[in-house]
Amino acid sequence: MPCKSCGSVNQKKFSAEMGIHFPELKDIDKPVVWVFPEIVVCLDCGTAEFAVPQAELRELAKGDATEAR
Ligand SMILES: [Zn+2]
């Protein structure tokens, strides 16, 4: 599948670890949600794509719900 940004097929899969913060929260005690996705990086323009796994996705959704309170 070509890159959505530049159309290049020069893409490579990597495994990554990523700590997702809730930018709207100034509270630094708010835990980071760690995800370990497989990412696809476009080697021409640098666009990276990945899907957050279901379990971590729920964590992110929960964080939003807490913030909306
Ligand atoms: Zn690209």
C-alpha cells in the first residue's frame, strides 16, 4: 500500500514502543499509556502509520472520559 502522504512505496515495517501522553492534562502524575505497535514508516517523507492495540485503546478512551468529567 503506497504512502498516504507522498504516494511512495518505499516503506518499511518496524516494531516500536511509544508512551502516549494526554496533552490536555497538565497533571504530570497522569500515567502514560505505553503501546508497542508495529509501525510502517515511509522512507521518503517520514510519515509513520500504526494502529493502537485494543487494550491500550481502551486506556486512551478512559483517559478522555476522566478528562470530560
Ligand atoms: Zn511518504
